[in-house]
Amino acid sequence: MGRRPGKQIAGRNLDTEIAIQEGLFLARQSHSYEYYQRALHSLAGGVTSSWQITRPQPIFIDRGVGSKIIDVDGNEYVDLHGGYGAGLAGHAHSAIVNVVQHQVTIGTHFAQPNENAIIVAENLAQRFGLPLWRFTNSGTEATMDAVHLMRAATGRELIIKIEGCYHGHHDSVQVSVAPDGNEVGLIDHPVPVPASSGIPSAITDLTLVATFNDLSSVEYLLNKNPNKIAGLIIEPIMMNAGIIKPEPGYLAGLKQLLVAHGALLTFDEVKSGLAAGPGGATGLYGVRPDLICLAKAIGGGLIVGAVGGTHELMQCVVDGTYEMVGTFNGNPLSMAASRAMLEMVVTPEAYERLETLHRRAVRDISGLITKYGLLAHVVSVGAKGCVTFSATPVRNYRDFLAIDDRFNHLHWLVQLNGGVLLPPWGKTEQWTISVQHSEDDMSLFIDNFAHFAEKVTRVL
Ligand SMILES: Cc1ncc(COP(=O)(O)O)c(C=O)c1O
């Protein structure tokens, strides 16, 4: 190539390339443009969740089939967005379609328990090693209940969260989700930064913040607030800052520290859940927390969340000390789909296939990174993966902050214009391979990455 690996990319040329790709994007999306203009009059911001806003405009989707998604302009994409990771089953998987079709004809809501809820709870208990479960309707509800439960069980009000982890949009965890570099303070003692407006400081003041992969930052908070910390909530593999894995001994060390201070540990596996492996990060790293939160993929595309806990902790729910409630919790439709997902979709054979596709993506993209001398590396686990545009490993949110997000946006645009939909929001997100993806799908993804790498090197 004649270029020295590791050479930085000229910013202005990168912006020009982004503008060219955004122009191509818009040229292919005239119907999305019309829908968006219409939507602006009735949907706040033209979308149904603020994270559906993409640059230069939202993409309105018509339908999904298998590993593909088709937009309202008729463009077909290999779907590696996976609905922010909920799409592990792919679209319209026959096992899910069959049970959902049956269930809608016999009732979608009773607000009374049913057999499928028991079967799903038994399956999750076996996979994740915690005995007692309850269901919710989202990841946010699951982590909200987990935080309440940690407080209810200990009678303490403070919690610790990790800088850069996202746990949904309830008050207690809307702290230091994606703070700017000028707000965060020292790395050993991060400053808690409110993540949104509209949340009273009386609540967010109860949330303390520590650094990922740094036990001393947690120990400091525990020592500084004796008998006041209910517990810590963490994504055991960070998946809202690209992908950041726990270093050896980190999760076990956290557990030890918390036990020593009479505090509890919650793993938020809403994203990692079934995607990192059959028993999530909990299964991979062999550390058993007091609570696990799940959502996204477990419903096979339907709406469901779950909280699993130890007997001791769930006793608060059993005896009514903590009332864990919700009209649609464990509704028959979601339970039927979850049962099908757990029993028929995420089988050992499905994980073998996912592993084959995952290995190929990592091998080929890493090869292209080396070939083109990009300052980047691939981080992946199970169905999830991302290209991290940094020459050195990213260990925590501070390292992540330093990444130039324009590389991710350009990569997203090149993939999109080349027929592959990745999640938007640049460096924060990662791909999800579904059980319905094929070798051909991965080939397109890898070919597009080669185009991207070639473009990036050209603008050096
Ligand atoms: C780790 C994690 N926890 C919780 C949530 C919130 O889940 P939901 O969007 O279903 O409320 C998310 C959403 O992306 C997440 O990534």
C-alpha cells in the first residue's frame, strides 16, 4: 500500500467523504423523506423514539424478512442493526410467527399467569443461574425494578453505576451515560453527570459513579459511604460504548467488594443477554450476580423484559415488601414468543452457526484493517461486534471518549449505501448477527468494509 500503518486521517477530507455519502443516502431515500416531512406534524421529532433519528434523515421501514429489512423506498438491506440488538431471531422467524399467530387467536392479555411464563422462567433460571424471575415490558422497567429491589432489600438509598453504561431511561440510572469530556472529572473519582433534563437532582444525587475495569474507583465509593450503598448496577460487557469487555478478575472482584460491604450486584444483560452466548455474560465469565436484567432478544422480536434474582433478594417480592407490578407483565403473547425463542430459536446449533459467522466477520475485517493500515480493531462477542476506531484497546469510557466518531458515521453510511443496515449512533453501537444471517450476508458486509477502508485510506 505504501502507507505507514497508523497514519492519522485528514479531518477535512473525511468530512467531504461523509458529505458525499450523505448525498448518496438522500438520493436513495425520497419516500423516507416524504414520510419524515409528514411525520414531523404528528410525531414529535418525526420518530417514535429519539434514537430512531439518523443523520441525514430517519429511514422509514416497510418490512423485514429473514436477515433482511426493506425500507419504504424499496431498498433492501442486510439487517445488522437488529433493532438495537433485539433481532437475534431475525425477521418473521417461523417458530415465532407460528406461536404468535396461534396466541392472538386465543387471547393476548389476561393479567393472570399462564404456563408459558413458568416455562420461560425455568429456561432463564437454567441459562443464567438465578432461581426466581419476574417479567417486565422493557429493559428500562427491568433495571428500574432491579434498582428498587436493591434498595428495598438493603434499606439503603445510594447506588453505584459505571460511567458510560446505559440502563434505560428511568431516573436513577440517567447519570453519566454519555457525558462530555469536560464534565467528567478525574478518572479515579468520576463526577456524576445528569444524562437528561427533567430528572430531579434529589434522585440523581443518590447515584454515584465509578470507572469500568477499575476496582479501586468502586472501593473508594464503598469506603466513603459506609452502610449507605444498596448495590451496583453494571453492563458486565459494556455495550453502549462500542463493546468494552471486563478484564480478567474484574467482575469477580466487584462481587467480592460488594459482598464485603453488604451491598448487592446487578448485571444489566439487556443487550448482552442471549447475544453474548446462551447464558449471556454471566455464563461467559462465571460470576453470579444477585440480580440479572434481560430484555431485547429474549422476546424473539416481541416486547418483553425480565428480572432474575436470588431467593434471598426475591423474598422482597415474595413477601410483598417490594411490589413488582405491571398490567402487561408476562402477557401471553410475549410469553409465547419468548418460549419459542428460548426453546426453538437459540438452540446449540444456532449458536454454532452464529459463531461461524462471527469468526468470519472478525477475521476478514481485522485482515482489512491491517491491509489498509487503519487505526482500528474489532471487538466482538457472540452475535455482537464492532469496529473500534482506536489503535489501542479501549478499557473504559474515558478511552472511548477519545474516538473520532466521524469514522463510525462514514462506515455506517458506506454500509447503508452498500445494502447493509448497521445501528446508527456511531461509535456507541455494535452489529447484531441473527440466526437467519447467511455467509452471503456477511460477504456483503465485509465487501462494504473493504470499500470503506479503501475510501478512508484514499482521503489520507
Ligand atoms: C444495557 C441496556 N439496558 C437497558 C436498556 C433499556 O432497554 P429498553 O430500551 O428496552 O427500555 C438498554 C437499551 O438499549 C440497554 O442497552
